[in-house]
Amino acid sequence: MKNKKSLVDMVLGVVIFLVFLLMMLKMTGLYEPFIKTIRYLPDFLKDIGNSWKAGLK
């Protein structure tokens, strides 16, 4: 049971951290570029994966 509680605490901590981070980004005006960067991140990782696989062949 203790393991489950620590997992809940961890998830709660991550959520609070993300909310705090987004508030800071909104205050500093870096919110829009940050969201755009996150939106492009999966494509970026896919490109890295493809080039890495091509390099292995």
C-alpha cells in the first residue's frame, strides 16, 4: 500500500510542477514558443529514430 501512495505523491508532484511551469512561462511570455516546440517534438524524435536506423544499416 505504501508503494501506491508514493506513486500518487509522485504524479501529484509532477502535475503541480507542470502547472507551475506553465504559469511561469505565461508570465515570461515564453508560453507560445514552448507549446509549439512540444507540438513538433514527436516529429523531431521520429526523424532522429529514422536517421539512427538508417545509420545502423
